[in-house]
Amino acid sequence: MNLPPRLYSVLEAMNFVTPTPIQSKAIPAAFSGRDLVGCAQTGTGKTAAFCIPILVRLAEREDQTALILAPTRELAVQIHKVVEQLGAAFPELSSVLLIGGAPMPPQVRALKKNPRIIVATPGRLLDHLQQGTASVSAVGFLVLDEADRMLDMGFAPQLARIRSYLPATRQTFFFSATFPESIRATAVQFLKNPLVVTAGPASRPIAKIRQSVIETTLEKKNDVLLDELGTRDGSVLIFTRTRRRTDRIARYLSRFGHSVARIHGDRNQSQRDSAIREFRSGSVRILVATDIAARGLDIPKIAHVINYDLPQLPEDYVHRIGRTARAGADGASLSLVLPEDRTQWRRIASLCAPPASPAGFGQKASARAGS
């Protein structure tokens, strides 16, 4: 890939020896200078696929900065960690993390040092832009990670305002595991004749996840959950549909002697960080969460993902169960399906079964670009 020699020792320290398929395709394509759409299954190294070329290019172009946007605080934190790890090879490139739920003054102080890389959630970045404490006028590289979620109806207005602050000339990267048709009209507002690189079938879980489903009833659902937890070894991530249900299921499992943490949008950042830290360390076996944990929760060796409730969007099923079987490991998922869920389950099965590709974004990357 013709990377700078000073990057090699850092990659080795991070145990990056052989590039993953998406890295092999996306990194050379990114160096072409073209806008890029990268689509690959979860847990396949997409973060490094955009961080590496951005760091290399920023080291060559002292007048440019990079902006990386993520839909959740947890994902932004993890991206910033990768930026810092890879950035050890480029000490001249400083970075800042801008997320909600964290105090503003430390962020303002960090921004005054003119960091070359900003990793942010859209809402907090807008706060700084509107207050004049952040500037993106020199952004030469824009990344939307989990771009499908970033471009849905929840974030589209914020992104439109952020785009008004950005220079028209820049290189833009979109990365995600899924690219539904519904977001493509919005995507073209950011992209100019992008290269499209894919690694593995888009919108499909990786093959190492053993997927299963149990049809049950509302009255028996909690009993089924307890039975399944009793027959499974290892850590378990349980997804629920609402914040209230997350709290209720966590309390219910605790009463039966399970060690449980929980995260959802009503918990402050300190509580969310503490829950993830306990789950990551193994001090609690079970994490109950809403879909804020479906993207960006990169915890090694999550053995099982259980969909207590099916997701409202079929694409979110792919992201949810992608929290297991990461980085080549094995994993298992289970979905509890009520009679009224059958139509949604068929939609999920239809999405995951056929091969798919993010066609419609632009030209495929040429063999020279690494596809």
C-alpha cells in the first residue's frame, strides 16, 4: 500500500499484520483522491480503513484538517481511540473528541489548540459551530461512519446544517455495513462521483454468526429468555426496543441472580461508560441495551447477541448481531419472535438472505484502486 515506514511499528503494535478485505480495497481507493463509499460487514476493520489514509494525507498537507462524524457517543469514542493509536506514528497530528453528555469547557480548550482531526457526534459539533468554538473551514477529509444511520431522518437536518459550514472542495468517505435505498438520495448530496468498494455481501451478517430464532408469546417471553441464558456460556448482549424496557429487563434479570449492566439514551455519559467498562472487563456478564449499542460497540469476544425485541428497521438487525463474531471469532445470535413480529421477521430474513451490493452510488473502484 506504499504506507510511510513510520506507520509500520504502530500497525504491528496494534496487531495489524494482514489487511482485512475492506482495508485492502478501501485504503488504496482512498489514496486516489476520489470520494469513496465503503461497504463491509461489521467487525471487519472499517475504522482503520479510513483512518490510515486520512492520517497519511494530513501529514502531507499541513493546511488541511479532517472531520469524522458518528451517530453515537460510543462509536465516536471508539473511533477516537483508533485515531489516537494510529496517530502515535504522527505526533504532529492532534485530535479532539466532541460528544454530548461530556462537559463543554475541556472540549473548548482542546479546540483552541487547533486539532487536525475532529471526531464528533453531529449534535455536539453543531453546538460548537454555532457558538464559534469550532471551525471546519479547513476540512479536506470528511467521514460519515455508519453512514446509513447518519443519513436517516433523525440526523439529516443536523448534517445539512453542518454541510453549510464545510468547504465545497473536500474528499468524502461513507462507511457502513448496510446502505438501504432510502438514504441514497441524501447521500448524493455529499458525494461526487464516488468509488464504491465492497467486501463481502452488503446487508448480510458474517457467516461465523450462528443465527437462531424462537417463536414465543408475550406471556412466555421472559421465561424463554431466562432459559436461554441458563444454557449459554459467555457474555451476552441483549437488545430491547425502548429505554423503559431496557430498565425493566435489567431489573428482572438481576432479581434472578444475573450480573447485568444497561445503557440507553436516558443514561448520562458517565453511566454509559461505566456500563460498557463493566461489560468489557467481564465484571458483569450481561449488557441490556437499546439500539445505541448496535453500532460502534467493539467489545472482543461477545459470545451471544439476543434480540429480546426485533429492531424496527431490518438493517439494524445486521448491525445488532454484528456485535458478536468480530475479528474472525465465532458467535451466536438469537431472536425472540412473537406472533405479531412475523411480518417484521420476514422482512429481516429477506434483507439478509440475498446477496446485495451498494449499487447506485457511483462507479465501481477499478482493479488499480484495489477492488
